[in-house]
Amino acid sequence: MEARIVMICFIVLMAIVCLIMNIMCKRRELILLRERAEYTKERFVADLAERGVPSAISQAAYDYFRDASSTKALPIHPDDDLYRIFGTVGEDIDDTVLEIAKLAGCREITQADFDAQKTPVRSVSDVTLFLSHLA
């Protein structure tokens, strides 16, 4: 009987933790929505063009990350962290780069291209800059 009570308490505690985390995520999304109310796809493309990124790559990246976002209304920003905003890590980043390259009509990306990358890809702008150097 005691073990059953402990198990029920554990399940209730985990449900509360999940609920709190969900609320915190939604709150963070609302804050980002307010902060980016005026940030458009056109501005995103223009900001990356100033860094030398072709518009085909920046548009493909914007569309890809917009679709990957849990909040479709959230404007994508070049400085968005791939892990914190989209939950993308490790090999998922490579898959993301490959998918955006395909959407942008870039040449096929090889393992040698990934191996030659000197700086880690951690943000949306890192993805676009990596692809623009290969274009």
C-alpha cells in the first residue's frame, strides 16, 4: 500500500513538473512574439544579405525554421539558437543543413564540407553562413 502511495505521489509530481515546464515554454514564446512583432521575413532576408547570404538560402532557412517552430506565428531571427528555440542538436543540425540546402537549390553537401567547418553551427545565421560559403 505504501509503495502505491509513493508511486501516485511521484506521478502527480511529474505531471506538475511537466505542466510548469509547458507554462514556462509558452510564456517564453509569448515574450518572443511580443519582442519580434515587427520582425518580418523580408527583414530577416535583408539582415542576412548584409552578411553576404544569398536570398535563396535565407528564404529557405526562414521557411524551414518557421515550419519547425512549435509556434508558427513566431518570426524567425538570425540569432535564434538552434537548441534553445528549435531543440536541434548533434546530427539533427547536419540534417537541418542538408534540408535547407535542398530547399535553397544548393549543391549537395558532403561529409567533407561538414568536416571542414571550423566553427560550430549553433544559430540560424550559422546555418545560412555555412551554406553561403559553399554556394
